[in-house]
Amino acid sequence: MLDILGSASLFGPERRNGQDPAMAHRINKVKGCPMFSGSIPALVTPFRNGDVDEAAFRRLVSWQIDAGSSALVPCGTTGESATLSYDEHYRVIALCLEEAAGRVPVIAGCGSNDTATAVRHMAFAKAEGAAAALVVAPYYNRPNQEGIYAHYAHLADKCDLPIILYNVPGRTVTDLLPETVARLAEIPSIIGIKDASGNLARVGIHRLSCGTDFCQLSGNDDMAVGFNASGGVGCISVTANVAPQLCAALQQACLEGDYARARAINDRLHPLHGALFADASPGPVKYALSRVLADFPGELRLPMTPASSAACRAVDAGLAHAGLI
């Protein structure tokens, strides 16, 4: 598992001034978890005949680990969490943990625009042994910055499972502004952010306002190299679903400071990054998986529909350019 900046600098005691030693120790202990770096796939949830295909999901988890992924995220947006029942949501998390069997950490998707539901998700994930929760900013009901802060603060108060913030304004409409991130970073169990804002300047802003040990993970595959160069430590990735070895190699190159090699790998992946969003996600990535993994179901749940013919052609071209088919 990768530690882009080195354990001493990334998880060191310098993060916040003015905290008592006991609190600092708690932060350092949580921050020392090695999951927060490298290539971390936001896993799709395979369906077959309307049900979660548990065998296909187990195969996907093991393939990802064998290919070098450093952690796994079940039940995120790419996992169609919005269409999962509570029972299915929790079963997918449990399956991921069972199949991973401690080989890599599992960061459970626990987001909801209902704070009480997010608490429930986090409680389950902690009881099952997840290493952290990925929690998207509340969507649709559009809270202001104080409401966003109160949402996360409540989660941290009710459950001490480490939280990775997830900012994706393109989906949620609300934007986790840097000032709010800085406030939230003072809460010991809020340990990092998946940033899909598309604003690379925020990496530097967060380093200055949250500390260099606040874990910053890109939420955009096409920006991962620049994100790491700016101070990020990895990517929670869609592309890694279908190209786990290449994504892991890209992150390894960043770890080693070999950005020429990282750029070369990204040049292979760049058309695929775009193609996987040529239609509503996760339609294209499920199609891509059906092309690279035997008998992997491309089925989606409404309101998501299969990728268009044009998107499928783009995915095929991206896979070919990357040398995956």
C-alpha cells in the first residue's frame, strides 16, 4: 500500500497546534492507517436478473487486490448505492470485507442526505470491521455550509469510525468549501477528503488550512497525476475498476516521484478516463468490465440504463488504447 509523502510527513504530529497530547495521539493513531494512499477503486455493484451478483462481486474484489489496489470502496456512487436497499447495502459491505479478508482496508460508502441514515450506515460499517467511511456531502436538500458542517459533526459525534469527506458538487449541487473543510478537519475522526470538485488549487489550500497529514484523495481519474503532484496521496477511482494494474502502477510512479512514468501511464489511460463518463455512470464502466472480465454482468438498475452505442464505442477505443483488449 502506498504512502505518497512518506509516513513521517503524511501522518506526523505536526498537523494541528494547540491540541492536547491525548487528542494528538488519537489523530496520529487513526492517521497511521496505510489505506489512505494509492489506487482505490470505487467498486461497481454487479447485478444479475435484478439481484446483487455476489459471486461476481467477490471475483471483482479479489481481482482488484491481486492487481495492486491499496484499498476498496463499496457502496459509493459508482456502486449504485442510491438503488440499494438497506439489506443490500449492508450485504455488499459485508461481502467486500469477507472477500478482502484483511488484505487491504475497506472504506465503506456511508453517505446519505438524511443524517440519521448516514449514522446507521456508519454504525453497521464499524461493527463489520470497515476501516473508514466515505461520506458524501448531503445532496438534493442543499444545506448551507453550516448545515454541511453540522451533518458531519453529528456523524463524528455518534460514531468514531474515521470519516473521509466526499465533495462532488457536480452530483450534490452543494460544495464543501475549503473553509468548511478546515473546520471539519479539526474533528479528530475526520481524516481526509475525496475531492471531485475539479479544482486542483484546493489541494494546496487544504494543505495549508488542514495540515499536510490531512489525507487528500482525488475523485477525478483524469486529474490524478496533477492532484498528487500538488500534494494528494492517491485516487478513489472509477477507471481502476477496469484497469487496476495500470492505475496502481500510476500511483506507484507518483510515490517514487517519477512523474515522467506517471504521465506515460496516464497517456495510456486518458482516453479511457473520458470514455467511462461518455454516458451516465456507471453504465460505461459496467460495459467496460463486461469486456475485460469473463461473464461479468453489465446490468444496471433503473433509473440508470445501459451505455449508448456511441459510449460503448468510446469505451472500446479507450480499452484498446490502454492495451486492455
